Amino acid sequence: QSALTQPASVSGSPGQSITISCTGTSSDVGGYRYISWYQHHPGKAPRLMIYDVSNRPSGVSNRFSGSKSGNTASLTISGLQAEDEADYYCSSYTSSTTWVFGGGTKLTVL
Amino acid sequence: EVQLVESGGGLVQPGGSLKLSCVASGFTFSASVMHWVRQAPGKGLEWVGRVRNKANSYATTYAASVKGRITISREDSKNTAYLEMNSLKTEDTAVYYCTYIPPGYWYFDLWGRGTLITVSS
């Protein structure tokens, strides 16, 4: 199972919006709504930010939103804040009854 | 407090074995599906495998990259999940995270802070 494709890095200024893409295949991203996104600050535990494509867990800011079209899912962060700077990973359930992650995207808040 | 705490990492020689533990608290461990995910130095997250709950006969599924070399198990009476790794290779060097999926869902709800396995001679 190949890793999902994410851009290695994205950046934005405080207050701006950014979008991180996550591209897979019809056997993972395109075939299921079980897409989730995780925020990871190095040295800490990853944190769930979005699940089932577009749902936010309680406690996650509504500045975070998710969507999917075909084999590509997206995470959008609006009103960027310094605390958003982290690595972000997408994940999908697959037709092989396994899970797969994206390669990760480093978000820099300028 | 809802948390997962991993332990058991360390330095091991190539070809060696190691068993990690993950102690859970604050949620219904016995109903949850427990997973392990790893992150090699400078790399992204990689799903390693899972053990389902009693209702699903504690069935396991593993990533192709580790299948045949690992065993994931659980002990519900101790709220603990395990990852046993054999025939370790240098490329198994990584931080290993324990995480879980609540019953009926498909996302990793909570993660531990991880434990580091270094495979080196």
C-alpha cells in the first residue's frame, strides 16, 4: 500500500487560509469517507483534527475544515495562527482492510 | 484522564526482538480496536497494524512491511495492548505510537506520545 500523496510543505501568513491536499486511489481515498487528518507537533502525540472527511471533533477550532473530491481529500485552515504551525497527516481506510497515511505536510506560519 | 502510555522501547541489535506495551485509561478499552503506528526519523507516519476487540475474536491485521515479523495482542483485564517485533532491521528504527479507534468508527481518536525503538549494532 503506497502512502497517500501530500505536498511536503505549505506556508501562509497569520490570518490567511491554506489548503493541504491528500491524493490517493479508488482503493482508499476515493472509495471511502473514512478520511481523517492529524496535527503533529514533533515530540508530542498526534491530534485528530478532522474525521470522516469533514467532521470536527469537539474542541477543534472551526477554522479547520475538510472536504473530498474523487481521489483527493483536502484540509483547509482559515485564519492561520502561529499555533497552527505543525506537521499534518491525512489518513484513509483501504480496501485491504488496512489504513494508510499521507507523507505529511509541514505547515509554516510566516 | 483519557490517555495511552507506551513503554518498552530501547536499543536493540539487528535481528533482535522487542515487546512494546500500551496502557490505556479513561475509555472503554475492551470495546476499542487498538492500533500501532510508527514514524521513522525524518519520515511520515506509517500504519503498522491492529488488534480488534473480543466481539471480533481479537483478529489482527498487519502492514505488508512488517507482516510475519510482528504480533499485536491485547490483555483487556490490564487495559493493555502489545506490539511484539522480531527479526528487527535497521529500518524498523522509529517512534512507535499506540492509538485506538472507538467501536463503530474509523479514525484514530487518541494517541500516546510514543516510544523509540533504535535498531543498531
